[in-house]
Amino acid sequence: MVRGERIEKYRGVFGRSVEAETVLNGEAAYTWDLSYYQRVTVEVDAYAYHNLDRPGMRTGIIYEDRDVLRLCQLTMLYDPQTRLVTNFEFTALTKCGAVRSALCKI
């Protein structure tokens, strides 16, 4: 559970070097740019040709590994007096899956 925890706990985990302190809608907040590269395998080509030495065709798919940038920003709103987290959000939940699962383990 993130809400109700002290903000310092997450500042230590996500790193103070990539954090930015800001004010969103009148509330104090910290934001972290937690973008990362993920290696994915993609289909780049397919082939088919006739076998000359036996009947039938040979077919196949050619794959390639690519590094894809996953843009992910975490924002945590907190109460400046108690230093407790009041809310948090990710820029894109589908792209922040690895960060979200790491947050659940803290």
C-alpha cells in the first residue's frame, strides 16, 4: 500500500538524482522519470521457397531483437506537514509495468 506511507521511503528507493519536486494543483509532489529500455523480439520478415530435392515448400519467419524505450513517469503527491503520500499515478500503466510491480514489492 503506497498511500499513507512516508514519502522518504520512496525517495530512497527511486533515487534522489532522478526526482523533481513540484506542485500539482496546489499539492506538493515528487516526480521521477523512470523510463527504461526493454528488449522485445519482433517479426521482421517471412520466407517461402520450393524444395528442389523433395516435394513441398520450406517456410519460416525471421525474428530480430530490438530495444524499445518505455516512457514512464511516477508522480507521488504528499502532505508537506505529515510527509505522508496522499496519491500516486503513472503516466502510462501499460508501459510502466515493471516499475509498478517493483512498487508493489516495496
